[in-house]
Amino acid sequence: MSRHNDELYIHHIQEASRKIIQRLQGITRAAFDANEEKQDSIIRQMEIIGEAAGQVSEAFRHSHPGIDWRGMKDLRNVLIHGYADVNLDRVWRIAHTHVPELHHQLSALQHKSEEEREEERE
């Protein structure tokens, strides 16, 4: 797979993680539990993250072992195939701990990639 495709999938993961962070800002756990639309929105973004992670090339994943590619894909599978038994405790925890960390990792990766492209142009 080309670097361009990997960058596109990384962008999708970044965008979905940004949406999760933004949509949960100022939301309490009780408000989240009471709002099915909010739950569906967050779960959908997690599904997108997992699907995009599964599309990233193996070479790219191997070159960035600090990112939990497998965990993203596994969560997507649980959310899609186990839709009737989604654990909101797990969704909430992942949204508040793992997603911000992932967003930070990918932002740093994007910054590094932009620097590398600049060096190639020089």
C-alpha cells in the first residue's frame, strides 16, 4: 500500500479521535449513559478508527509499533459483531484514556511526516 493511502487512513483515525474528544468535552458519565445519541456517535467513531487501522499497511504498522493497531481493530470487531452487548464502561474508559493518547501519538507522527516531506523537497 502506498504512503498516500496510509496517510489517508491515519487522517481518518485522527479525525475520528478528534470527534470523540470534542463530543465528550464537558460530558459527565451520567449524561453519557443517559444519551443514546451520544453513545452511538462515540461508538461509530470508534468503529471508524478500528476499520481505518485495519486498512493501514502492514509495513506502516510495523514501523510504528508503539501504536496499538491490533487493539483498535479488535475493538471495532467487538463493537460491530457484539453490538447487542456493548460495554459502556469500556467505551467510556477507552474514550477518555486511549483515544486522547492515540490522538496525541498520531499528531506527533503527522508532524514528523510533514518535517520529512519538507526535507525531501530541499
